Amino acid sequence: MSVIDVEPAVEIPAPRTLAETGLRADEILHLLVKALHFAGELIGLELADRLGLGFSVIEPGIEMMKTQRLCEIVGGTSLGPPSYRYRITQLGREHANTFLERNMYTGVAPVPLDQYRRYMTDFKKTTERPASRREVKDAFAHLVLSDRVLDQLGPAINAGHSLFVYGPPGNGKTVIAQGIRNVLPGDLWIPHAIEVDGSLIQVFDPVNHERLPDVPLGPGLESMVRHDARWVHCRRPAVMVGGELMLEHLELTYSPNAGFYRAPVQLLANGGVLIIDDFGRQRVRPRDLLNRWIVPLEKRMDFLTLHTGHKFPVPFDSLLIFATNLDPLDLVDEAFLRRIHYKIFVPSPTKEDYQKIFRRVCVSRQIAYRDAAVDWIYEHFYARLGIAPRSCHPRDVVDHLCDYARFVDAEPVLSEELLQGSCASYFLDMPDGGGEVGAGVVAADANADEPQETLAVPENLASALARAAAEASAESMPPEAS
């Protein structure tokens, strides 16, 4: 959750009438008929739940179905229409097939575009609160970052415009971009779908949106619909796209078979952050990508187009983050870089920072830390191979060490023998032009306590290593030699 202490997002009250939904009566009728078509028969309250609306809101639609002989009542209780069981008729199925030819959408009732725009405008006003230096530092406490980087991140996050994060690979650019969401205050509501001139756009995406649990109304009471169930209570989104990104992903995706649209990535990220990871390696040229976003970045408004040709505006309210390990000047020219307001260089770690990261990883893996282990790695690999330390190396080296220790049936400790086995399989040993492999960032628990007891090196470690080497040698000998 956000590290900033703010009130949770204000609930959107449930509509009490059809007029308050902003939808037409025929749109509700179509959803009701399609819901009954697939279910066969449903209780009135079940129909209301399928559409995410109160029964009093859908009741006029049910009356229309009865009048047009699209459904019939086949049971119920004295509690009235909400408890009646409604069954679709043959005529109802014929109408359902006609409605399904237009679109296959059978989910929760959509939210009109103008209601979504009003909500995003109000949301931005109520959450405009600058983060302090302490809040930014707390949000990134799980990472080892210099004060210089943190002091650059804070103003960029408060500006909420666009951010360019660059530097050598493996030093935390991606995880820094993901961590920015922790600084943004509050949470928000995301509609299941948006209605635009009779067309439907599916917005809520369980892959990119993290639903928050419903708050019980009181002791012994389960979650009841007191808010508009057409909206989902979520954390601020953090949508990340990488090398697979194409220009088509920035537009509405229409499915001719389904008959409705899926939202583009920038619409999914509204209210949160949109991360373009590995910028420069996409299937679209950087210049074309930035050209597409020139107007949205300046106007904070994007324009999408239906397959009918109708163009309409939607809010562009996300912090756009470009992360790359390529030279920015090789990607775009100075004019484009000016449009990206903040540029932050993430350097390789100093030895002191490297030790802090290594210590955190050891704590998270329940391994006693020793500075001597880092000194050994620096001497035998970084200095010998002429490669630069990266922030991801401690995590990867320790994980390799644990794997190697299991292989030789030894306790995972920072001994020279296990470090040699770990580093030898991790770093690319190329004396004539060495390099390194591996990518990622440490995200160990910053609040964990360091183990108090020092683990002793097992006495059988040398014999275990010798036995493993002998077995490997025997397996590689030719048959005639054995």
C-alpha cells in the first residue's frame, strides 16, 4: 500500500434509479436477456448481482422482458419480485442471439464515459498531495539507493508528468519504477467497462489491476452493495510493458467476434504509473512511440478511436516512466528529451552499497554475512575479469551459492569454496574481453534482523567438494580409460 497516510478512496454511491446509471433502458434490457440466456433462469436478486446494480434499478428492465414475453416467472416467495425466479422463453432466446450478434459482453453493466471522466477529474483533485523526502525514502527503504537518486525521484513523482530512468543494466531501474507507486497517495475505483456511444470498452483487468478486499459493514455482516458495483476498488495501478509493445497496444483493441473493445495500456494505467521497460528495444521505433504521446503528455488527455471512426477524449492521468540501459542520445534527439521532464541516472553501486545489498540478501536467506566474502568476490572476479559490480549481483550470487550448497550437501555459508562454485557459474569468465550475465534487482526485507549466531563451515565441505569433482570426472572419462 501507499506509504502516505491518507483516507481511502471515497466510495461511489450505488445508483438508485435507471437515470442515475446514465444508461438507456434498452442497454439494461440487452444485458438482462443475455444473462438469462446463458443461465436459463435466475432469481431477481441474482440478475441484479450479474449486472452490478440494485434490483430497483433493473426492475423496469425485467418488466419490459415480461411485457415482451422474453421471460416468465416460474417460482418465488412472498418476499416479492426480488425473490421471483425468472426463466427465459424461446422468444427471449431468439432476441438474445440477436443481441449477441452485436456484442458478446455479458458482464457487469458499463459506466458511461462522462461519468468516468468526472470521476478521474475528482480523483486527481482529492489526491494532489506532494510527497515529502521522508515519505519517498520510506517508500524505497527496501532498496539501497543514494540520496542523490532519492532527491531526484521525489520532485519527479510530485510533478506526475514523465520520467526517464537510465543507466547500466542490473542496477534497479525497473524495480525503482515499480516502487514509485508506493509513493502515490490513496487508492481508486476502476470501472469494469465503459460505454461510449453504444460501444463497450472493457477496462478492469485482473492482470494489471489489484483488487482491494471489501470492507465489512459491521459485526456479522458480509459485504453488501452500498457502493456502485460497476466499479472495482483497486490499488493504484502499475502497468509495465516491455519489448512486446507495439503502436497497436496504444489504441483500442476491437474483437470482431466478441463485439467489444479492450482498453489500451495507458487507459489501464490511469491513476497510477505506466512503465515502458527496456525502452528502445520495443517492436516500435522510440521516435514513433514518443510521437504518439506528444499530445497526451502535454494536454493530459488522450484521444481514442472506435472502429466506426468516432474519436473521443479520455483522461491521460498516469506517470509515464521510460526505463532503459541504452544511451538516451542514441534513442531520441534533444527535442524529444525535452518533452520528458525528468531524467534520472541510476549508477552502479559503490562497494559500500554493494555490501549493504549483500547483507540484506544474506539476512533474507538466513545466512551469516561477512565483509570478507565481498572482498573475495571483488578480488577474484570483478578485478580479475575487469567487470563492474551491479546491484543485482548479490542476490544472484547468494542464490547460486544456495543451489550449489544443496548440490554438494553442505550448509549454505559464505565460505571460499561455495563462493567459488557460485561465482564460477554466474559470471562469464572471458579473460580476453570479460562480461557478465544476469539481470534483476535486490528487493530483500530491509527490516529483517541480522542472524546473531555465526554459522561454522562444515568439516565435511572439502571432502564433499572433492567427491563431487571425482564423480564428475569419472562420468566424463571414455569407456576404455575405465
